[in-house]
Amino acid sequence: MDTPKRSTLKKLAVIGLTAGAITHAPYVFARKKVTLRVLGTHVTLQDAIRKQAMSDLGINIEFTPAGSAAVLQRASMAPSSFDLYEQWSNSINVLWNAGSIQPIEKKRLTYFNEINNLTKTGKLTENANIGAGDAPYKLLNVQPDGTLSEHESDHISFLPYVHNVDSFGYNTDFIKPGIAYETESWSWLLDDTNRGKVAIVNAPTIGLFDLALAAQSKGLIKFNNIGSITRSEMDRLFSILLDFKRQGHFSGYWNSVPESIEFMKSKRAHIESMFSPAVAALNSQGVNVRFAAPKEGYRGWHGVMCLSSQTQNSVKDAAYDYMNWWLSGWPGAFIARQGYYISNPERSKPLLSSSEWDYWYDGKATEIDLRNTNGDITIKAGEERNGGSYLKRFSNIAVWNSVMPTYDYSLQKWHELINR
């Protein structure tokens, strides 16, 4: 192993330990011929999804969910411990360079031609802002020389499936509701009025951008390219952030969706980095959380499903079956009810009611109460989704979750921030 790679993996191990070890043991099933081991986060590794896939495919599936930093560390260092990896596109460069994942054959993907242009060209509409950083289309195609690029080829580094735009959630019992794309701003994360009640996702390729956007929006720093922050810019940014921390500004750093829910529910945080299912879950429990549509633009993310470099034979066949299942309709409809999108939405449309489609994809007011994946009412009749339609939201990307050239250095600085 070369020195840079060894250094990166060593730092990943440190960050993984900081984020918390994987504490959820894989589910245990009856013995079957093929067992597919899926490593990922709570975002997609949900028990309802596992059960439906097992029923539809007739295979045994084990889920091992944990926080994003922990699963990236494990996948990078132990590819033999999983068969499929589910996380976000910012993990691709790390996994590919570590040799932890193998190319996926497009010809074995039943619905690949239905996948929309977001991961093929970077845009859903002509005037959309692609966003800084690792726009997923730049990492999709595997070239003959083993590099990744936007140039179409017969092999891809990941299956494009679940995706969304993220920002922050805020409790409207404590923070006055803003106006989408006009007054809601990343700078709120660093407002003095929120001191002591601000929580950030503990992930260097995610939380770092939330804070970078906040600092830039606040006028405390200006980046030449926020998707590729330089070492000197990184020093200035973390000097600012450490000063905020010394003043008690941050209430904590969460590692998983359930933990982010608890931060807000317990009032440990009034405003925090958030993912859509957490907002929906809190609303269903009577906590008035609003998912912001920042005027500066969203932080975009795209789910990636990757084949371990060690997955072979019948297990590999099962992995392709599972990947194809994810784009077959039911999964896309399921995750729509928690605010996420699928790469070929038209196949899921018939499985959603007209009110669900209008609310989640078209940004229209729903005429009826809408339920989440647990059957709880989370959207009341007459409500519109903050941020609008699928096309509107993905036309306003400020930056994508990214692994920058200064990634190793950012790991060090992030570790200093959360541990001082």
C-alpha cells in the first residue's frame, strides 16, 4: 500500500472511532442459500425495505447500519466485511482509490436507461446550477485506464438511486419561520441568538460544508471555490469555528438520523444539520421543525450503491438483483414518503397517490393528510413542501457532499474541532 493511501486510511480509522463504532449488530435470519450483506446508514437500511426485498427476491439480506463516518471507515479498510455498500457519492473517491469497490456492468442493470439526467449530465433542467464539488456525474463512469469521469462507458462506479438536497432544520417554537430562498439562510447556524442550541452532523464531507456555507453566508470568510477548499482557507475556517466552539455555540455533533431526532426532540438543539426523514419523524411527534430552503442554495447528496471488490459468484448475482430491485418501483415510492427522490421516478409514480406525487415531486399543496413510511400523519392537508418541487430544489445546489484535494487535512481539522 502506498504512503498517501495508508495515511488516509489511518485517519479514516480515527474519524470512525470519533463517530462511534458500529453498535447495531446485523439482523439474524433463517439460513438460506444466498446471504447478501449490506453496509450503510440508517437513511436506506430500514427494516421495512429489507423485509420487502427479501420477500420479492427470495434471498437472505443482512443490514448493518451506522453513522456515515463509521461505515466509510469500515468499507475502506475491510471490503470483505460487506457485499454492497450504500451511502453517498462523496464516499466514491475514497472507496475507489482504496480498491474497496469494483466496477458495475451497465448491461446488467435492467432500468439504467430510465435513470434521469441528474447523474448522467449533472442537470435536470437546462438552467439548473450544477453546484460546486463532487457533482455525482463526474464520478459515475469508469474509464479504461481505471479513472472515474463523466465520459460515458460500459461500467459505472455506483448505482444512482436515492438522492435529495439537504440543509438544516429549525424548531419554529424558538426560531421565527423564514421565507424559502429569500430569508432562510445558512448563516442562521452561526447566529448569536442560537448560541448553545446548534448541532452539526459529525461527518467531515458533510458537516464541514454546512459550516463552510454558514461562515461564508455570515460574511466571516469567502472561499474561492467552496467545493475545493484550500489548506489556507481550511485554517481560517476552523479558526473561526473553534472560536465559536469556545463560546459554547455548538450543543453537539450527531452521528445518525435517530440521534439527530433526539437532539431536537429533547431541545438540546433548536437548529441543526438535518436529513428529511428526521424532519418528518419530528413533525409526526408534534415537534414543529421546518426544513430550510436556504437562499444560498442547498447541499446536495446522491445515494450510491457499490459492489465490494470482494463480492463474487452467486452473491454478486444477488447483489445485481438487489440493485435492480431498488429501481423497480416500490422502493422509490417508499422513500418518497420520507422526502427522498429516486433516479427513475416515473416507475414509482403509479405506486404513489396523486396527492403524494403532487406534494413530494411537484411541490403542490396536498389536498389530504399524508402519512410517512410508518403510517403516521406528517403532512397536513393544505401544506406545501418548503423549497418546492423536485426540479426547483435540484436547480438550487450550492455544493455537493465532496471529498476535496485537502481531504486528509480536513479530517485532521474536523477531529480537532469536535474533540477540543
